[in-house]
Amino acid sequence: MASVDVARGRHDWLEAGAFEVAPGVHRIPLPMPGDGLRAINAYAIEDGDGLVLVDSGWARPEAREALESALAELGRGLADVRRFLVTHVHRDHYTLGVQLRREFGTPLALGAGERPSLEVLLSGSNDRQLSRLERAGADELAELIRSALETEPAEDHYEPPDEWLDDGAEIDLTSRTLRVIATPGHTRGHVVFADEDNALLFSGDHVLPHITPSIGLEAARTDLPLGDFLDSLQRVRELPDMRLLPAHGPATASAHARAAELLAHHEDRLDRTQAAVDGADTAREVAGRLGWTRRERAFDDLDVFNRILAVGETAAHLDLLVARARLERSVVDGVARYREA
């Protein structure tokens, strides 16, 4: 039998199993490789004699085993999953669903805004941020990725979904209705699922309780992903407040409270980014002047993946500062350079 989700220590949400977060809704942490995020929450929603899962996990053996074990606690199996509702196309959310569809035929649904990114991924032409890193003046990181791609095996975990979900669509289950709400920013097609009758928000990576989501790490990035993200946070605040059911971290009481914190964080980060432009003019140089994570770690102390994220985040903040007429941007020899407006 599943356990009830109880707020305890900061990292207790990583414990394996199925945890009831609301009547008929169970949080299932699925492991991820590395020591960063460490796990993703899938949410199993009871739907008649079957289940609907919000997010599926990463297509890795340990994630599948954890999902099978958690479903067994509910007296269910993988064949009882009728549908995957996926918040966005990142592999820790989407690819286990693709793998299980091949075996069980379980339909996958994904936000319609993810179509451009998925088309790039399926074409095999995704440069894994290479051109953006070069535009940001981070040639050393681009070279590291280029070298890794020469030996990295090709992935076959991406396929189109069975259904593209439009903003505002309603998904009728046996005992509840989920409304699809487009929340671009973390990715251009990110969606959240609102169960307003039961005051539950399945927030994916849009609103996370302990960390700020990365912005614009995707195959087909928009021009102003941070602007999209801030607008999406405001949209969440315009909804009735709901219990926050995030993809990474524990369930928390108020989506509004955390959305407000994220908005304040990014306004502060915009100010700090603008100040760092004094003496630095590329996104790579500005990123090197800023602190990272809650510990304010130096850029050079980050691993390669997090340095890539840091450069992308910095570029997103710089571009929004240009859009707000607080900075000016020019492109010289393919590198974007910023200065005070």
C-alpha cells in the first residue's frame, strides 16, 4: 500500500515508493543519473480501473524498475497505465514513456509548443547548444561538447507523441478534469496540468520548490525564453492558488508563493547580471563574474554541464535586459557582445 506524502527533511522526497499527495494521486520518485537533480517525480492518478501518469521518467533501467516497484505498491503494473501526460520534451520527462509505449502501446500526450524542438531532435540536426555557446563566447565549452559528440552513441528515445495538447484543452478523467495550461520558458512548449476542482497543480519543471528551472536548454529555443518564463509565472499567479506538485522536490502547499519567489529571484538576477557587464561583454564573461547555486559557487568550480547551463542562463538574462532597453547588443564575428544602453 502506498504511503502518505509527509513534509520532512529537504531530501526525503527522493525516497523510493508511491506516496499519496491527494486522494487518488500518488507521487513516484524515479532516479536520474548523476548527483544533480537525482530524481524526477511522476504522478500516478487513479482513473477508474487504471492509471494516468503525469510525466514518465528517463528511459533508463533503474527508472523503469523504480516505476514498476512503486506501481506494485498500488496493486498495479505497467500495463495498467492508460496514458502519459508529459509536461515537456526533456528526456527525464518524456523518454521512458516512449520506451513503454513501444512495449505496451500506452499513448503519449505532449504540449503542442514542443513540436519545433521535437522535429529538430528527430532530424538528428540538434547541435546540442554548440552554436549558442559560440555566440556566447564560450568556445571552450563548445569544443568539449564537440569532442563528446564524436564518441557519444546516438539516442533513439525520441518519437512523436500520439496527441499534441493545445493550451486550454480539458482532459476528462473518470473522477477529475485536468486543464492544460501553456507555460513556456523552461522549454517553449512546457505545459502544466491544473486540477482546479481539487486545487492541484502538476507543475513539471515550471515551478520547483527548491531550485530555479534552467531556461532555454532545448533544441529550438525562442528569442526571449526568460521573458516567456516570467510571463508564465504571472499566469500561474492569476490562477486560483493550488497545491504544488513539482517534477523535482517535495509537494508544497502554495504554487502562488513559490511563483512569487521565482519572479523576485529573476528580477534580482537581472540587476546583478546588468552590473556584471561593467568590464565583461560576452555571456561567457558575465557568467564568470556571477555566483551560482544557493552557495554562490564560482563559475570555474561548476562541472561542464552546469557551466553550459550557466552560460545559457546568463545569455537569457542579457537578452531580456536588451529587450527592456537596459543594455545594448551587437554581434561581432558571430559573438554577441553587450554594453550599457
